[in-house]
Amino acid sequence: MLVVGVANMDFPYKLDISSDKMKAWIIPAVNDRPQSVSVQEIEQWLQTLPIKYGIRDEVRSQLVNIEQVTFPLLIAIGKHPENGEDGKVELAYTKGTDKQEQPFNFRNIIDIPSVSTGDIVATVTKPTIGKYGIDLFGNKIKPKPGKKALYKLGLNVMEHESVIYSTIEGQISIAGHTIQVNPVFLVKGDLSLKVGNIDFIGNVSIEGNVPGGYTVRCGGDLKVYGMIEGSTIDVGGSIYVNGGITGEKECYVRSGGDLNALYINHASVETGGNITIEKTILHSKVISSQSVACNNGHLIGGILRAGKKVELYDAGNIHYTRTEIHIGNKEAIELKKQEMDAKYKEMENTLSKLSYIAIKLEEKLKNSWDEKDSILLEKQRKTKYHLAEEMKKLKYERFRLDYHLQADEELIINGTCYPNLYIKMGKYSTLLNQPYHSVKFTDKGNEIAVYPL
């Protein structure tokens, strides 16, 4: 929409200004017939304009020689603001890192970096505020400042002046936005009765297979150089499997971070991060709070759930095997946010009460010292400190939920999706009764829409 300026009756052109005050054009004022004007007339007219910034120098010569000029003629342009850059966490170690894919590529799991005490793990860059713009009237336009880097310090790391250091010898682990360094438990060859079930606080590395019937629990990352067969796996960090995950009789795999494997077959897999599968997902229950990628492979049978995005090559098969894909957890996230807000408010009230009690105890101790009151005051201070730390953690988790809500839900099929594929996005669902090739499904807010790639 244009705002039309008032023409000077002695000058054969009038001014049009865009609604955002960032561009201005001139057009002939009478009968759409352009007329040549002298340099002196142009200068006098320009001085009468409300424009204070951005007048183009070449306009003067164009109005003197109008034979090759097309109207409307852009006479002035403002300067748009440059928005600030977001803060970033930059790993000090890039060995084994595939910058175009996952933070650590499962094909290079051997090279996930180890660090020594005092080594730099990562550096944190601060967001920038950006640069101001200016409109045609000389008004400054404020840029959008960049966002702070989204990260959290986990175990065995410390931060000093925006540099994150390791406090032990171990392996770097990144689960979601949490950065930590874990000690390593190494199993040479297959997991066997010599080792038994594993329950370890740090990272676990198994140089062979995990046969059926075993349980592996660890607080950090799990690396398996072979395959996982019919076992129970519960990992706080990420899981990297050179081979596949197969259920046989029973197989349950859970990770707090990402999961990378060659294939999943008749297994139950749940992660708090992204799932990347190289070949196939067959007759399994797969759940990711973020995204699932099987770009070169097939999804056949079972149920796949993802919070944000799913990208596959094929979905279903020529036998029309029932296959389900569920995308989106925004409603669940909103409910979780409400629960967290209520809990945070309750903690704030508790902290306020503790502060009031502490003030009263301090006043009482000033007048007359009492050992019981002194011990009680010290307990109050410790309780306040721990409560404040819990509030920080809760606030961080709340921030993460907002971050997850920003992503659009979509399903991308690079190859073919076959009939009897059930797709659910948010409140809406559809059951395909015909094949589609190279398409994208999105939630439009009132239906599931399909677009060609």
C-alpha cells in the first residue's frame, strides 16, 4: 500500500511513499506525461520534500533526460536494520564432526573426541545486537537482537569467561543442548557373561555386539560397534550403533539424546533427541521428541512418532502394509509449559517465605545469639540456594520448550508413500488411499496439505 504525497503545482511530478516509509517513487503529476526539468528545478523540489535520507543521486540526471526513464521512478530508499546474530556454542574439537549432518556422524563414532582435565571443550559466542536502520524521514529502526546460545552445563565441565573446560579425562557428550564430559567404560568384543549387565554413570563403549537378554544403562553416551539384539538399553546421552537394532523376542532402547543406527527391526525405540537411520525401519515403535530421518531408506509397518519433522525415502510398501506416522506434540508441550509455570510460581512463593524467615532469624540473632537459631538460619540458606538452583533448571527447561514450539511440523517423502499409510499431524489425520511420489505433508491448521517436492 502506498501513501501518496502532495504534488508541488510548479513541479510536474508527485511523490509516492511506501507504507513502511522505506521507499519513495515519483510519477508524472499531470496526464501521466513525463516532462524534462532542469537541475535547478529538481534541487528546489527536493528541498521541499519530507525525505531526509536515501535520495538516489542518479535521479537528478534521469529527470533531466527522461527519454529512457520508466515510471514510477525510485527516488529514495531507506536502510533496513541488520538483525543481530544468535550466540553460538563452538566445539573446540572438530575431529569426527560432520558439520552438514549431525553434530557427530555415527559412521565416525570411533572419533568422538576424548579430552583431558583442563582441555577446552567449547567456546560460547555472545549474541550481537545488530545495526540500526533508518527510514526516509530519518527515523532510526531498531534491529532484532540475536538470541543467547541455547546450552546447559552437564557433568564434569565448568565455564569461565565464555569458555567451557573439562574437569576430568573422558569423552565429550552432547545430549540435546547439554554439554558434558563422561568417564568411559570399555567392553572389548561382545557383551558377555564375563561382564554381565552394565550400569555405569558415564559413557559406555562396546566393541562388539549386545546379544539378547542383557541390560545396559549409562548416564552418558553408548557406542556399539556391532549390533543390539533383543536387549534393554537405557541411556542418558546419545546412542551410536554401527550395525542395527533388532528385536528378536524383545528389545527396548531409550536415549535422552540422539540415536544413530543402520536399521531398526521389530524394536521399541524412544529418544529425547533426533533419530537418524541409514537403511530401514521395520515393524517397530519409534518415538522421537524431535525429528526422524531415514533419507535413503524405508519405513514399513509399525508406528513412528516425532515431535517436529520426519523425512523418509519410502513409507509403506506394495503390499499396503498398515504404517502409521504421527507428527507434532505442541498440545503436550503447551500443557507441560502450564505445569512448569505453576510449579515455578509455587517455588517463587516458597523462596519468598524462606527469605522472610531468614530476615527474621538474622534480626533475632543480632539482638541475642542462639545456637539453635544459628543452625536453623544456616539450613534456611542452604535450602534457599538449592531452591534457587532448581528454579534456574526449571527456567532453562521452560526455555527449551519454547524453542521446540518454533518448528513447523512436516513429513517429507522423497520416494513413494503407499496406500494404507496413516498420517496424523496435530488434531488432524488422513489415511492414504492412493500412492504419492516425492511429496511433503504439512499441517495447515485446519487440514493436512500435500505438496510436490
